[in-house]
Amino acid sequence: MNITKKLITPSIAKGLLESNTKNRGINELVVSRYANDILKGNWKEDTGEAIKISKMNIILDGQHRLCAIVKANQYTFTL
């Protein structure tokens, strides 16, 4: 397992989401809440809740957070 901290831009998030085939449906209320937190500066990094991406670029955990990055049109760091 390789864990790295990377800057996730809206375009990177969008690219990951476009190849997302194995996750449940999106809850737009959750995405909006996360996007509002990002825009208001309330987004907390390094909480231990990393976005997990497989070696094949499949989202294992974090699709709502990635959607929020796209919606807010701002970058964030993730593990």
C-alpha cells in the first residue's frame, strides 16, 4: 500500500469521477454540504478520512468529497 498526499484539483476530481463505476449513487445533499464547507473555509484536512483510489484509478472511498471539489470548483489536499 502506498499513501501519498496530493493536491486534488477540480479537473483531477472530475477525471476520477468519470471513470467511477463501482460506487453507490450520489447524495446531492451531502455533496452540497461538503462543497459549502470547502467554500466557507470550514473543510478540514488530515482528519484520517482519506480519499482512497486504487492503482487502477478506481475510487474506493471519497466519491462525495470528489464531487464536492468539482461543485465548489476549488482544490483540496487528500491522502
